[in-house]
Amino acid sequence: MVKRSGDRVPFDSAKVILGVHAAAKGRPVTVEQITELVGQVEEVLRLDGPEIASERIGIEVLERLRDLDQVAYVRFASVYKDFDTAADFERELGLLTKATAPKRH
């Protein structure tokens, strides 16, 4: 995995599990669901090859959290995207609402 700083470190699924678990604390998300989510992320990353940017890991986690639990999604996004203000949360909620709104025919 290539971090934002350019450092190369091995992918650590335990760190991803801890991050998702923290985001899902108090939410109706099971350990099994978190483990499955991280397994799906690992599988996608494996298919992409040995050099994966850390940003890609965060995006893959967010895509799956969006469907699993929206509160956990926003919590994870706030850390991953380094939110500083309430406007950051508002922007992300707007994106989440657009992404999950039912399609109108």
C-alpha cells in the first residue's frame, strides 16, 4: 500500500477493521458484517495489483459503508476525509443523500 506521504507499507486488514468498527460503534452493525466488508475490500484491492494507494482503500470502504449503515459511513468519512467544519459534514450528507435517494421515473 502506498500512503499519502509516499511511504510503502503492507496492507493491514486489522487496521481497517478497527476503523470500521469505531465508525460503527453503537450502530446495528455486526462484527460479521464488518469482517465481510473488509474482506470485500481486500478482494477488490488484490485484483488491482500490489501497489494500492491508501486513498483507494478508504474509497472502497466508504462505498460499502454507504449501503451498510449511513451513520457509520459519515463517521468514517469524517476521519478519512479529515473534516474540519460542520460544512464538511453538510457537504458529505448532501452527497450521501444524492447517492442513496430513490430514482424517480
